[in-house]
Amino acid sequence: MGKRSISEEHKEEQKIDFVLPWVDGNDPEWQKEKACYSPSPMAESSSEVRYRDWDNLQYWFRAAEKFAPWVNRIHFITWGHTPVWLKKDAPKLNIVDHRDYIPQEYLPTFSSHTIELNMHRIPGLSENFVYFNDDMFLTRPVRPEDFFKNGRPCDTFGLNCIYFGEDSAGHFNGSNMEVINTEFKGQKRRIMKRDFRKWFALKNGRTIRLKTFLLSAWDWFPGFHYDHLPTDLCKSTIAEVWEKYGDILDKTCRDRFRRESNVNQWLFKYWQLCKGNYEVRSYKFGKAYHIEEDNFEQLCSDIINKSFSMICVNDTPRTKDFDTKKQRVREAFDSILPEKSSFEL
């Protein structure tokens, strides 16, 4: 077989896939298998909030088709079940069972970390891809260069302190930073000097830039700015981290449920940033809503008015009157995405 031409390789590099994991928490077979294993010591990991259904997944597919028609392929990760309305033979759809890509020694898993840390093993996954949670939606037209520019992931970036508190991901972030500060020990000043224009780009916003300035004096990284929004990743980045810190990732993947000592997929994002493998994207590109009483009306308004390119509708233990809010969110999405997509029966 002859070598591929430069144009063919360039075309391959330009492909961008979407990756979306999903679980049907109401599936009795899934519940039965889950019950066979010890619950996670983290209460949130096995709580109703993590699995209750907002019944809005169809809008994710409608948005992907309408607002990102250029997407190469959608890899839909499931335990083995699929929504009853999903058209399984849709041309751009690749339904991925956990067994299709997660090493057998880690299965069965009920941890999002295991599902995420092994994404680079998905058969046919493009080098450049966008990782979504099922509560993250596109809400207006986007371009490929909003996610990858010059072959590099796009991101909003800055230094921040890690928050440790109720319902927080602080423990995971702490584990991530242990790896980062081991790998890039003594390199922080050089990294900040190399990417000075990125760290302090106006697109990052005044608050992020101020935090970065105040936290720049230390020789180590205290933590990074993070929005609960889709993440642009390179498959090769995940493979590199596995090659260098496979023992740490392996330890996380052997936990059936999430534990406080785990690392998570943010590690790959931070790795890319420290390597300088990213382009700056405006902090106004998306917004994450952790649903509470005082922000719910604004969330619905921002969906209806397409205020951001992407938005996160994050359920929390503080989300009250769930059924009413679920219906309101569905109505908001239906106002901008009323027509079925080719992914629906």
C-alpha cells in the first residue's frame, strides 16, 4: 500500500468527531448489574441526581445536526442500551458499547472516569474530537475552528485555586494537579513566558486574567480555570498521558465507582494547556448552569435567545421541583429545535 498524500493526511487531521456518553438509569438490567457491586464511597456518585432523566437527549442530536452539520462522526457511548427513539443506522452515528473500547479488566464500570479516560481507544475516533456530557448542548451555529484551529484545541485558560466543598470535584482536581506538577516540575515560569499572550489574552476575560496574575508567583501550578462545558481533545494527548502515567490512570479505572482519589478527564485538558497545544477561545463562547432557584429563569432565557454557542444544564442536589423544571427546559429547547433530526425515528 502506498503512502497517503499530504492532502489526504491534512483532510484526516481536519476531521472533528463528537463523543457523547449516556446511561439509562431506569434500565432494570443496568440497575441489577450495578447492585451487584459495592456502592461508591462518594454519595453523589450513586445518587438519583446523577441518573435521573431530563428527557432532553433528542435535543442534543438535533443541535449537533443543525448547528454543527460539519461534524465527521458522533460516537455515542452506552452501557448497551439506547433511547427508544434513536435511529441506530443514522449515517454519522457510531454506537459504542463499553465493551467495544474499555479494557476487560475495568468492566463493568459505573464510573464516568473510566469511560472518559479510555476514550482514545474508541475504534475509528478522529485525532481531534469534542467530548460532551449529556447535559451539554450546542444552542447556535458553530464552526470547526471554534473547536480546533491550526490543528490545536480551542480553550479558555487561566490559573485558579481548587475549590474543595460539598458536591465539588475538588478531590479529582487535586489528583489531576499532582500529575501536572510532577510532569511539569520547575517549568511553570518557562511555560507562562512561552505562552504569555495566551495566558493574558483579552478573550480570557478580566476575572480570569486577574486570577492568573495573582497566582503566577508560585513555582507550581495551584489549579486551572475550568468551565463545565464540552472539552476539545486530541487523541494523541490521551495516549501520551497513558504512556507516562498509566499506573495512575489504571488505578482510577479499576474502581467500579468514582472515588475521591481518582483523576478524571480534565487531566488531559490541563496537559494540553501546559504543552501549549491550544488556541485561545472567548470565555463568552459557552456558559454552565448548575441549576438552582435563582438561576433557572436565566437558563431558560439563554436557551430560547441562543445567548451562547453552547450551554450546560447541570442537575444538582439543589435542583428543586424537578418535574416542572424538566418540562420548562424541554419547552425552551423545543422553541429553537422543534424539528426531528436524522438521528430520530
